[in-house]
Amino acid sequence: MRDRHTTETVAERYAADHYRPADARQAVERAVAGRRDADGTPRCDAAALSDAVLVASELTTNAILHGGGITDFRVDLVGPGVRLSVSDRSHDLPVAVPPTDDRGRRRVGGRGWPIVCRLAHDVRVADLPAGGKCITVLVPLS
């Protein structure tokens, strides 16, 4: 759907038990694939699309691993970017952890949230009235 502000919206929702990071990556690719200039030229370069796909993958993976599962996922094309919203069952805020513990041993994981914060703008975390949280980010596509 388009409005007078040239905002394109594509919303994808799946049952939480059946949603996977691969679904999120595909939803972003489908949404962005339709973005073309009047002459048919894609309005998104490969690097920008890769960033958006990576952020979608990280957010959904984190919701599964740390948030009790995905309860909702949305992709909205907004101006020169893509807005991603991922909801889960947890109220816990995402955190960046150091790559090593207090004894200097390397930790497994801990890289997803810093990747999201580096590639996305306007990162917001909101509590949901029915419980859980929603993380919404804007990834530039130019």
C-alpha cells in the first residue's frame, strides 16, 4: 500500500511456532525486490540489502534464543529504508556482552545485538501490553 508520503508497506505475520530467521530473510528480500525507480533500476544496492537481511536474521535469532520465541514480525518499507519489527515473549532488554569472560575465556555468541546496533538506525525496544517486547529498527537501503 502506498500513501502520499511514498511509504510502501509490506507486513508479514506467521504463527510464532512456525517462524524462522530464514522466513524473515526471505520477507525482507521480497519486500525490497519491488523497490525500483521509474526506469526499473533497483533502488537498493546489494550491500544495503545484505545489511537489512542480516539485521532481520539477527533480530529473529535473538528472539528465539533469548526471548522465548517470535510472536510477531513485520517488514515496512519506509522512505529510503526498511523498518523491521520483531516481537517476543521476554521483557529482558537485549545487551552486548564482552567477547571474553572475567577470566579471559572467549564466549560463544554475543555478536548479534552489536551488529544490529551498528547497521540499523532508530533502534527502539518497547514493552507490549500483553507481555513481551517489540524491537523496531530502521535499516537504510541507500
